[in-house]
Amino acid sequence: MKYYCVKSDFKNTWDEVVSAFWQRYPNPYSSHVLCEDTVFRNVVGNKLITKRIFIKTTRIPKWGERFISCKQVPVLEESVVDRDSQKLITYTRNISYARLMSIEEKCIYQVDPMNSQCTILTREAWFKCNLKGFASAIQRLSLERFKHHANNANKGLQFVIAKMLSARQNQVYSKSECWAGEEAKPESMMYKHLSVYSRILHVIRISIINHCCLLIDGRIASPSQVRLEGHKATARSLLPERWQQDKGSRRRPCCVS
């Protein structure tokens, strides 16, 4: 029997890593995983217990095809998510050809004690082959392949985390630009989402309305003037020089060419 243990760090919170764990397939680094299916799920207290089956492909050497003919192997994954201790523990093993070769894996995802914004993954694996005369070679080959797949599994999980966070940010950004609740927003929030040209048109429209109100009311401040007074300084900074008027001049442009 051979034993292997390795630790990996993720620069993401435990919640983000666990959220990505449930949707880590498919990804570009795990093309050998064909499908997955959840066969059991239960909540006991603050623990989520899940059993899933994965169908994975494996490359078999020529000399090993006489013992194993099928290249698709079902794998059972049992997991426990503990919210109290913030740990995700998984147990994975092959359920076919177990009499010839068995590979058991245990993974623990937990919060980094030195940095609560990071997550530590401890991965352990046990390899056992019952073929006399081939046990050592098969175990060594299985260990090398396991290291390769473990490295790709980490890359795939990081890929899913990045994709998940990017989608979340885009969703928040799209919601912030939605004008459905425009009336409930402060005008300053509405105004800062306008483009430069939209701001210019907005300021021109405000100036025309304000000017008309002053002419009609005899320079008595109207509600629109009070509400939009704060945009005068912005108008001076955004409009071209030929549109800006001296403080002492009473003439204003009536149109823009």
C-alpha cells in the first residue's frame, strides 16, 4: 500500500470554495469526468451529508488491458459539510475493480487559521493493489496519475471560483444599472451613471428649463431650479468654451449647432 498527502491553499473564503465545490464540473481541467449524479442527500443538525457517483475515464496500459477491459470507472464520493466548524470533508473511492485495485481519497477543506479569508485543502490518498507481481508497479503508476489529477482538480476548482465570482459581480453591476427603480434613487446616484454626452444633454435641458422658470416667475426660484441647482458647476466644466457664458452676460444660446 502507498500513502500520499499534500496541502493546497486557496486565496478565497471557505464559503466561496464550498459553493464552487458543488459546481466544479465541468471545467477545462477535468475532461476525464464524464457525468455526475446525486444519489443521497440529508441534513442532520447543521451538517449536510451527500453521496454522489461520478463516471470517469482512465487510461490503461497495454499490459493492464488483460485485467481491466472497461475504461469508464464509477467513483463514489461521500461528503459532509459542517457549518459549525466550517469544514467540508469528502471520502472518495472506486466501486469497480475494487478487488484488483482500490484508491481511497480523503479531502478536508477548512478555514486557514492564519487568515480567515483563505482556505486550506488537505488531500490524502491510499493505494492498494492485490495483483501479485504487479502491485508495486501499478501502485506507483496510480500515484503519479493521482498527483496529476489532483493538480488539475485544484486548477479546475480555482477556475470555477473565478467564473462564479465574475458572474456574481456582473449580476450586481447589471442590477445597479437597472432604471426600474429610478424614482426611488437619489438624483446623485442616477446622475453618475450617465455618460459624458448624456450629462451634457442633461445639463442643457436643465439650463433651458431653469431659464424659462426664471423668465416666467420673475427670477423667483422654482422647484426645478432648487432641485437642479447643484448641476450648474458641472455644466460649466462639461460644456465647450463657446457654450460657456460670462457671469455678467444675460444672453444664452438658444440652440446648438
